[in-house]
Amino acid sequence: MSNFNPFPMLIFILNACIFMSLVTVKATANETIEIGAIIDLNSRIGKEQKTAINIAVENYNHDRTNKKQLITVHFRHTRKDTIQDFFTAEELVEKKHVKMIVIGMQTWEETALIAGIGKRHQVPIISFVTASYTPELVQLKWPFLVQMTTSSLDQISCTSSIVSSYQWRKVIVIYEDDMYSDSSMLAVLTETLKGHGVEVEHQLILPQFSSLSDPREVVRREVVKLLQKQSRVFIVLRSSVSTANHLFKEAKEIGLMGRDSAWILADSLADLLDSVDTAFISSIQGALGIKNHYPEATKSFRHFKGQFQKIFRSEYPMEDHSEPGIHALKAYDSITAFAKAVNSLGTKSSNDSVLMKNRILSSNFTGLSGNISFVNGVLSHPPTFRIVNVDGNRYNGLGFWSSMFGFSKVLVAENGEIIGVNGSHIMKFSVVKWPGELKRVPKGWAMPTDSKPLIIGVPGRTSFEKFVKVETVAETNEMKYTGFCIDLFKEVLKILEKNYTLPYEFEPYNGSYPDLVQQVINGTYDAIVGDITILAERTKYVEFTQPFAESGLTMVVPVKFDRSNKAWMFLKPFTGNMWIATGAVLVYTMLVVWFMEHQSNPEFRGRWKDQLGTVMWFTFSSLFFAHRENIKSNYTKTVVVVWLFLVFVLTSSYTASLTSMLTLPRLEPSVKDIGWIKRTNATVGCDGDSFVKDYLKQVLELQNIKNISNQDDYPKELESGNIKAAFLEIPYQKVFLREHCNQYVVAGPNYRFGGLAFAFQKGSPLAHDVSEAILILTQDGTLNRLEEHWFALSKNCDNVDPTGETESLTLGSFWGLYLVSGATSTLCLLFYVYHLFRKSRQLTGAFRDNIVHPSTDQSFWTKTAGIIRYNKNDMPTVTLRRVTSARATGLGVDERADSRKWHLVSPSDAAQIFDGSSQHPQLAIELGNSWSD
């Protein structure tokens, strides 16, 4: 015992203490946080997600800025069995004590089940599947669910905008069965497309690939059904790669990937175009894809891409492509959001699941997939989609779409936001390779071929055969189709053949027009070529072309000769305004002639009554060129010459118009309006095979209606009195009246409709092309030439007015003559007044200088009044004198009057002043001569 050495024992105890201390310090410094990940480790998406999660965890654990906490991931493989996945999630929570679970399921059914576990255990669940409910409702039902995705409405809006841009009117939607998400997405897509005027013709529902024992046979059986549909625009809303692989192979074999077809792939497939094999790519040549866009030029993305490719190639050497996709980026961003929440909470608070969930939802950073921030549990920033076109072994980028700017070819960064340049709501990307290497935009329709031509129904039983006539050729027993509509359709084909051929076959239909339209609705006929009236009810079910003739309902009745009283017929040649204008010019001319002739022409002087009678007689007699009065003034002669020319034109026109009215019979309708038909319950006729009969009963409320099946029967029925009126559409009415000129007229109002047009199946792009061709034919005159050829006037109807009524002459035809006459009279009157005014000034000046020097302060109106008083005298001369006091008594003038004033006196008084004893006899003579000029 004395040899016992305690030193080694002390060293052992010291080493043990040091070791235990180091272990305790390390455990304290690197506390581990457990998370779980349930993903499909056998799928491409699952492989990308696992690789990205491992990279994110490794980057965090090696980051010196974290708060000495390590993250450990427990991966579990989803067996796509809801019950098994449920127990897997329970095991991760209860045994592994995970603080968060990342689930990579692709169906909402599995996501909702795992979200229920998160709610019960208060564990955040991060999902990459869009919920089929509103974000607010999801937060209420599953408060611990965090969706690393945006609303599916953006993708649906993008898809609808593409369809609308290319003016496709019918689509077929294909999706892999999922009772939760897909059906709701389809409903939203259907409503959105309807807002763009697009109809979902068919829904192809494919079962989940994992549930099929023979997927190829099931897919083939479903795809073959699409051959019976008209639309060739296919939207693959949701599908797995395995199902899509069979889908595209079968579609290509039966010809659905050929010319005039269009395929649109939603992000469930388009996001995987970087990873699928070449066989898959070759089966979807020409398809359009909608990929989630993410920035690839950033430093962080390039660093992650290098890490990803290195690890992915080493772990999955059998995969042909190693580029990361959007699924890998979102998985990486989800771990980053969790790691940032852990750092912000610290070691003690990291175990508080509520705080952890709230901190994750309050994230706001730029991740690899874009901006990461949440509102109501989903990403708040609207996504940007990249539109791609599959070509060759890869795809070409066409442009971008976002709900913020629409379509754009280029994206730029502005204030931290990615925006499009020259955004538009219409897709204008020109370089697109379509299926079948088609150079133009596909029609998106089952275009006719030589083996399956366009079946066109033609009315075989028509009332007016000039529009459509079907007859059998006796020698060959073949059907012969003629008429205006047939020739117009052949002209349309000549224009369409510049872009594509249109094989077709005519088939006569001997039923009514409404039944013929029904044959297009139910698919028996692809189109109708004939005189089909556009009605509001029909436009709901068929596609009409541009109308080639106006349409409306008119009432045609026999005419009768007008036996009414013709006592006032002499007033009819002129309208009321014409008579008023003629009377006004006549009176004005009369006054002007009188004013200019009154002073110098003795035939226009005398008492007022005599003057008025003379001038009225002169003016009215000039209407018949019977005036005899001499005219002195040259101004008056000018006025009368123009007036006589006006009279000559008016009398000639009046005589011709009155003669026409008296000699030609005036045709009046035997039935004035439809009110008489209703009051008398008279029988009317119409084409019983058209819509007209129903219109007369339901709208016009007529009861006695007789069916007329042929245009030649209308005159017989009207002449015999079996019907009082015939109701014809405007094109037929025009043809009928051209053949029966003065026997029938149109009475009553015109009931308008949409016009005559060709009809196609609803959504058919051929209707648009034919409409454009009809417009071209209208503009280049071809349509008019066809109308002149088929609807020419009868030889007995050339230049005949069906109404038999001569129109009254209006002021519009003669206002120029009235203007010339009135202007001439006015100018002559002004010149005449000016002449008088000038002579008046000369005379006044002579008296002022030689006799009396009167006051010069007289106004213009005083002088004018003097001229008028002078012009009203009955004698041709007038003498001015100064009344002196010596003569005042003899002349009866007040001697207190101003002796300097001159007074206008009669010639008899002038004789007393300017007699032989006058001091200025020569001046009196000169004045007399001057005023009598």
C-alpha cells in the first residue's frame, strides 16, 4: 500500500472532467433543430427538392453568422398513399420532434391532411401546392400552413390571355384527376375563358397515373374521343410527366399534334421542360408552355447552380439534365425562410412553434425564386411567367406575362421590381413554331380534308330560287346548285384558297329554315350556304358571317289607282316652301320696279290705288310675258330681264311637273298599314318554312296566315283576294317588285333584322375568314356585280317608279335662281338710290352757291327723307324757292317763318316765283331740266 501512487488517478479524473466539459460546451454551442421533409424521392421534382434542401441546410450550418444552432433534416419518401403519408407525418412530429415539415406532395388532398397534423401539433407546414380555397379560408382551417406558392388565378389569366390573343373560340381542357384542386381550377378557367368569349368544348379527365394498370390503353381510349370534337386547341391544365408522356404520344399518332392544332402547357409540365428526355420533347413540337420565371443572372443563383449541379450529378448519375428548376429554388427558399426565422428568434424562442410560424410568415427577402413575402399564408408578390415555344431539342423563350403589365418581350429591373417593357394585353410574339411546321396561326379547329370535307347544308326548298336553287340533273342524276348565294360562296372560296384549301360537299336539306339551322347546332352540318337570316336567338348557337344582304320584314300589297279629288292638284308641282319663296321674290321685284319707275315713268304715277294696280298688273302679267308697260330706267330693265328668266324656268318646270301628275296614274296601296289587317282580321301570306310565320304570330299578333311556298304563287293569291298582303323579307321584296313593277307596293313600317349570311358551327374560325372574304368582295364590287346578274330589273320595269307618283319640286332645286334674282334687284336698287343722292347733292349745292346759302348742318337722314319726298311727287319736275315776306301773304306762308329756309313747292307755285320778272330765270330753267332728267 505504501507503494500506491495517486498521481495517475488524478490525471485520469482531470482528463474525464475536461472531456465532459468540452462535450457540454459543444452541445450548448451547437443546439440542433430538427425538421422533416416528405417528398417523392423517385420523381424528378423530389430529387431536385432534396438536393436543394440539403444545400440550404449545409449553407446555413456552415454560416458563421447564425446563432450557433444547427439544422438537421429527416427525409421521408411519400408513397402517394394518403394514410401512409399521414402516419409518416405523425412519426416525424412525435418521435423526431421536428419543428417544421416541408411537404413536396403534388395534390391538395395530401397537403390538406398533413396541414391538419400541423394544426393539431402546432408545427409549421410548408407546402408547394396551391390550395383550392381562398387564402383567408385556408388560414382559418389550417393556421400553421405556409404556402410557398401564389394563387392559381394568375396562371389561369395568362392561359386565357394567350387563347384570346389568337382569337380561338373553343378549347379542350385536359387534366389529371384530382378531386380537390383540379376541378376547382377548371371551373375558374371555364369562367375566365367565357369572359373572353371562349367556350370549353370538352373536358378530358385522365385518372391518376399511379392508379392505372394499363395507362397507355386508358389514355388512348380517352384521346380518341377528341377526334369527334371540333376544337383543336388543347390546354393541359395539370398532369404528371408520366401521364403526359402517354398523352402526347397517342395524340401525335392520331394526328392531333398536326397542322391547325395548338397545345398550351401549364406550369405543372412547362416547369419540367429542362429535365424531361428528348423523346418527350419531340412529341410536343410546336407547343406553348407557361413557365414560372426566376432571375438567372444573379450571383446567388449562379453560386447555387454550381453547388446543385455538382451534388445532383454525383447522387443521380442516371439523370440526363442537372439544371435546377423552380421546384428546387422554392425548396431552397423555404429552408432559407425557416433559417432566418431561427436566427431572429434565438435559441430559447426557437422552440415556440407559434412564434416560429409567425416569423416565417413575416419573411421579406429576395430568394432564388423571387421575392419572398406572405399575405394570408401565401406569397404576396404576383408571379411572372415566361412564355416558351418547344422547338427542336429545347424550347425558345417568346416573352413574359404578368398580371401587372400583361405580355412583354423584355423585362427590366426598376426600383427593385421586375417590370415589362411595352406591356400589352395581346400576345404579339411573331416568331412561333406551330405544330406541323405551320407558318400561320393555327385555326384551332378541325379543318376539312379531302378525306373528311366540310359538310355544307343547302336549303332545298326555297320560295325565291334566285337566291338558292337545288335541282337534279336528269342525265347524271346529280344535284345541281345554283343561285346568288352559291355564286357568292364560290367567290369566297377563291379568296380563301390564297391561304388554305377548303374541301367541301353540298347536301340539300328539304326541311324548314329553323330546322336547317338546328342541323348545324347538333353537328350534322358544318355550315349552311344559303339565305339564312341573322336572328338574336340563332347567334347563341351558331356563328354567322358578315351579312351579304340587308334583312327586314315588309308588307307588300296590290296597288290601286288614286280616284281622290284633284281640285287642288295645281298646287302639287311646288312644295309649300317653293310657293312661299316664289311669292316673296315676286313681291320684292314688284316693289323695286315701282320705286325705280315711279319718278320718271308716267305709267307708274297717279293716285296710290292706280300706282299699286299698275305695278301688280305689270309683275303678274310678266309671269305670262304679257306686260305692255314701257320701262324708262336701265336699272329697271336689268331687274326685269333677270326676273323674266326666273319666270321662264319656273313656268317650264311647273308645266312639266303638273302635266306628269295629271297624265300619269297615281298608284296607292290597297292596304295602308298593318292596323287595318288586325282590325279586319284579313288573311296574309308568307313563307311558312322561314321564321316569318312565327314572327307574325308572336310579335305582330296576326292570326290568319297562309303559307306560300313559291314566289310565283304570291301574285295569284293577291289578285284572287285570298290574301290581302304578303310579308316578305327585304331581299325577296326587292326581287318581287322588280318583276312586278306597278302592280304592288310596300306599305307600313319595315321590321329590321340582322341581314342574310352564311352560318357555321359555334366558334368556327371559318366564319371569321369567310366574313373577311365577303368584305373584300363588297369593296371590290364583286358583290354588286352578282346582284346585278341575279336580280336585274324586268324589261317591262326599266325606268319605272313603282309608286307611280311624281314628286313635287323643292326649293333646293331653284334657290340659286332666287338668289340671283334677289341680288340683282338689290344691286340695281342701290345703284339707283346712289344716283338720286348724287343729283340731290348737285342741286342743293347750286342753290347754296347762287341763291340762298342755306344751312349746311342737315343730317344724312334729313337728306334721305328729302330724296324720298321728291321721288313720291307725281310730276317730273320740282322747283325750290325762298318764301319772302313780300310773297308770304299771297302764298299763305307765315311771314314769321325763317326767310332763309327753302321749301318744296308744287310746279304751279314755282311758276309764280320763276316768272318773267324773276331775277334768276335761267336758274329756274336749269333746275327744272336737272330734276326732270
